[in-house]
Amino acid sequence: MAWLFWNERQYWEVDSRIQAYITSMPKDRHIMLDYYCERQPVWERTNAYYGVPYIWCYLGNFGGNSMLAGNLDTVNVRVERAFEKGGDNFVGIGSTLEGFDCNPFMYEYVFEKAWDNPLTQDVDAWVQRLADQRAGKEDPDMRAAWTLLADSIYNKVSSPGQTVRINQRPTMGDINEYRQYYVAPTYKYNNITLLDALDKLLAADCNTRTRHFDAVNITRQLLGNYFSDLYADYVKAYREGDYDKVHELEKTMTSILDDTDAILATESAFLVGRWIRDARAIGTSEEDKDYFESNARNIITTWGEEDALLNEYASRAWAGLTATYYAYRWKEFFKDVDAAIEAKKPFDEKAYHERICQYEGQWWRERLGTFSAEPQGDGIALARTMADKYRAELEDRYRK
């Protein structure tokens, strides 16, 4: 795996060090995985691995984070360049993804490249065909929705910690002291584009499972981005002593937390109950089942011990997890901030932090809560309801 040549590149940029390392065994006895080619194709920096066979790999997500991310045009250019200049030892296209159900269409595109499908060279045409597949027919609204997504959303490479602020442990203080390393709730597009894409998707004349998935996925990202921006307003209002604004923002943010969990619950791909059910199915005794469930919960929350570097590395926007883990932390945060305001005292972030980190460990160790493994409700109808509920606010904030 070539990840170390990129992630620890400061140790590998000495002349011939990589070559000496990877050619120290017969070339026909191993294959290199060029791990993160959508951002940094290492084969281009190593003379195509000095003749060692390698696979061009698309990573696409770290820890299975739930985020709309992908760079279609760049992937197109880089795979085509590998076809042209990658050498005879370029033996395949693969993926090093760290979680499923994250932008699945990106992997469809990558693996169609493996078959040298001529249509993939024209990204716009490929996106139109993708829209037709997801609608089950040619539909102008579905095509318009996916054109917006491809042009404005799916043009940035994925990066570690890509998630929404909902999934971050709340903080009001020194961001460097209390932040989580693998939480980077940023997005580089206008959030109104997601509302426009959602409107087009909901107008499409079809009723496919893929349309349902897309509606839920876009809605939860739209609300998550909005929550992230409101959080910045919340911290600013608190620091400026505008406590009426603080309380107003709390109400909207709490509503978004509840609405996010509700719409996630309508789609099987976004259920923590399914994750837990599958983990427990591995065990052959109740003790085994509990063990596997605790580990499955740990992976998607603290990824190890509480209050540590890798907390939230594999955060997911999943129903049940959002309600009992992420939303719980935020509601406790709001409660503590409100109590401090009422008492005319500074918010005690250290006390909150210690208490909530303890809860995080309890959530996976004690297996708190039971969750449905089956979707509930109509995601299309709920997406319409939520788009209308927040439309005026979103239009006012983001429409330029």
C-alpha cells in the first residue's frame, strides 16, 4: 500500500528510498495499491513504481464519513493519464474506500473506467445517463438535479473528517483544546445549490429506490450544512452576550437535529440499527453478540478510548446514532449553556467536556438504546416537508 509514500512523504522524498524499498523483492511477487489517486497519484512521482505492478485506487471516503464528496472531472483526467502514461505495470483500477453507502455513484464511475467505457470520458454525458438510471427513464428534472450536483457539489476531493457539525462534539471554548482532529465540517459550495437540486429531484416523475436514497441523502446534507453555519452564529452570539439570539438559534438547531434523525430513519442505508443487527449476527452466543455490538458502536463513535485523537474518525449520519449520540450531546450542551446564562456565570466547558466524554464511552460499552433495522416513513414526502419548512431561512441566507 502506497499510502505511507504520500501521508509520510517527508520521510520518503530522499532519492531512491522508495525505489530501494519496493524493488527489494521480485516484482512478480507483489502489487502496489496507489491508495489515494484522486488527490495524489504516487505513480507519477515514482517513475510508475519502477516497474512494480500497481493498481490505481480511488479512496473516496475516510472512515465512511457521511458527506457529499467526489471529484468526477479530476478522476476522469487522472485515470485517462494512467491509461496513457502509466506503463505496462499499471495492472488495474481499484478502490480503497473505508465505508459503504458513501457517494456510491462515484464508485460506479471509477469501475466503469476499468472497462475503458468511452462514455466515461465525457463526464457530462455520463452524468446524464446516471440520472436516467436513477429515474428508471429519461426525466428532465432528474437530469437537471444531477447536473447541479455534478457541476457544483461533486467537484472536490474527499478529505479526512469530512462531516457536518452535527457530528462534532460541541464546544464553545478554545477550539484547539477541545476540537476533534478528525472533524472538518466545511463545504465549498453554496448550500442553496442543494436546495435547488432537491427541488428538481422531488419534481421528477418517477418512484425509484435510487431517487428515494438521493432525496434523503441531499436533505440530510442540506440540513447539516445549515446547522454548521448556525453553529458559527451561535458561538458569536454567546461571545457577544446576545443571549436572546442564543436561545433563538438553539431552537432552530434542535429542530434540525430532530428532523435530520427523522429523515435518516426512512432510508435503509442510514440506519444504525442495521449496523448493529449485522454486527450481532456474527456472534454465536449472547456474550459474543454483545462484544461485536460494542465494537461496532465503538468504531463509529470514539474509534477507541474516549477523548482521544481518533474520536469521530468514522462518524456517520445515521438514524438512531444521530438521536441518541450526536443530538444528545448538543442538547446537553445547550442545557448547560442556558444554565450558565441564567446563573450569570461563564459556561463551564471543562465540566461539560468531561461529562459528555464519559457518556460517549457509556454509549458503546453499555450499548445504550435499541434501534430499528428497518426504514420507517416516506423519505420523499418528508424531504418535501423539510424543504418547505426551512425554505425561507435557506433562501434568505444563501440565495445570492
